[in-house]
Amino acid sequence: MPVLNRIADMADEMKGWRRHLHQYPELEFDCHETAAFIEARLREMGVDEIHPAIARSGIVGIINGQGEGPTIGLRADMDALAIVEATGTDYASKVPGKMHACGHDGHVTMLLGAAKYLCETRRFSGRVALLFQPAEEEGGGGQVMVQEGVMDRFDITEVYGIHNAPGVPFGHFQTNPGALMASVDTAIVTLTGKGGHGATPHECIDPVVAVVAMVQAVQTIIPRNVYALDEAVISVTQIHTGTASNIIPEEAMFCATIRCFNPEVRNLLKRRVYEIVEGHALAFNVKAKIDYDWGYPATINHPDQTEFATQVAAEISGANAVNGSAPREMGSEDFSYMLEARPGSYLFLGTGPGAGLHHPAYDFNDEISPVGASFFARLVERALPIAGK
């Protein structure tokens, strides 16, 4: 695997960065210590401009190449998850109830490795914008960075990102030139009836039977309203009601996650959820409150940039280790907002066997860091060649 030699020489240093970050995970927008570590490394490397406090704790670093040219954005997310770690490593999280269970510590490390190489070599024209983003797991930090104007402020013309993929063969890249990951919305429905004794249901307005009927009806939306080839998922993940065997409760609630790829289907799903809940509320004589969280949009790659990214990936891992027509998946990712703002591509990078993402035993495979860093660095050199070279 032709990892860039200078980056291969950084492997131990990158491992040290990653394992330090792993011990001090931070959540959502509160990634201030992580940002301070990143900023210190960027200053040591000689990054030309460092812009902190974007989306509260995000950072944009600018590296200037040789001569004029466009600006390529490279993104790494920074935040961790509210999970109790179960890896048992000597570098396990030192923060109770928090861990890097999705590998964002590794994503930061790969981008830092690429940044160090690019600062040393400068074998490109134009500029590189290093986008260190908070709040991917919760909060939509990618959206906030876009709303705060990073694309226009730094004249970013294209943007790229990668995500580690345990279970995919080591060093293999996967992506596709269209919808790669789904949009994600959440419906929380609260029903209010009239509680009372279970022996006298005629004196009550029972929210339990109403919630059961609604959940069953919601499950008919996709098979009876969505074209079979328009992939979509509605999963009811919570139902809460009642406190005792002989009491009809006052309230009941259910929660559902709603995912698809097509914006028209997304609007249809929302409309049908409202129609079913409101109709059943009338039928069962309960009051219904719907909190519908319009979440991350689908992550949709741009074809030209994706073809280019897969060519670069093939240079690093070999053509047989790159799948540019990978199936899309129902997970979600707020890199979608950056792809709505600028052309670009998102790729998965296989890390080999290991616990899955968001699992308490997950641990980022440090051996993959030079591969990801080489991909980022080579992408810049290919996208921004020096005139005459």
C-alpha cells in the first residue's frame, strides 16, 4: 500500500496524538480542550492561518501552497459520545460516561497528519482549508459551520471527508456518486387522555389503546405510501406509558426515527405521520402533541468529485481496494450540509475487524491513520497541481 513515505514516518507520532485525544473525549459543541490540542499542533506545524471558535469550538486552519489557485476543504469531526468505555486499554477515556466510540479522535489525527505533511512539502497551488468540526453526533455542527459562513469566508470550492469503517477490509475505500447516507428525522408523539381505575375504563379516555393503534398505523406508511424502490425506514424505538397494573394512565408517548434519501419522500413521510397521529387522536378522543425534529439531510456526493476521490484512493490503496459504487446506507452524517453548500465527496475507509461504531468496546485502529492522511494529502496535490509540474 503506497502510503506517502513522510506520512509513514509519522505513524508513531499520529498514534500518540490519537491516544491522547481518546483519553479526553468531549461532547457536542463543547470540544474546547480538543480544539486547544489541535490548535497547538497546527501552530507547531506552521499552518499559515488558524481561526478558532467557529461553531463555538471548531477550528479552520489554512495552508498556503505555491502560487494562486482555489481552496480545497478537508473536514474532520471532533466530538465523542455519551457512552461508558469498555475497551480496557491503558489509554481509555479518563472522563466518566464519555468515549470516542465513533473514531472522531482518529479522524482528527488523519487530518493533522495530512496537515503536517502539506506544511512541510507545499507541493500544491492554491490553499487547503482544514475544517475541524464539533457536534457531528448531536447538534449539527456541520450546519452551524456552514451557517457561520466558512465556505464563503475561506473561498472553499470543494470539500471532502472520510469516516472510518470497522468490519470493512483494512485500507479499502467505499463510496458512491450520489446518495450515500440517509436523512434522519425524529418524531416524538405525546398523547393525553383521562386516567382512572383499570376496572372502570368507561370513565377514562385511554391513551394506551390510542398509542398502540398509532404505532401500528405508522408502520404502514412505507409499504403503502412509498414506492418500493425509494428506500425508507420508520422505526418506532420507544413507547412509554403507565405506572401500575390497575391504573389507566393519563399519558402515553412513542418515538420514531425516520430515514430516507429522496427529499420528496422525506416530505411525504412527515405529512403521513401527522395525518395518522391527528386522525387517530380524533378517533380515540385523545389530545396529541407532535414534536417533529427535521434532522440531518441525506449525504449526497457529487459525481465528478467522487470519481476524482476514488482515483486518488486507488493511488493509495490500489484499484482493487476501492469500491466507487458502494450501496448506500441508512445511517446519517452532518457532512451533508457541507455537500449542500459545495461540491465534494464523502468516503468510508475500512479499518479491518473490530467492534462496531458506537459500541462500548470500539477502538479506532491506529494503523489506518497513515492511509487516511495520505489520501487527504494526495487529494490536495492532485486537485491543486503546481503550474508547470
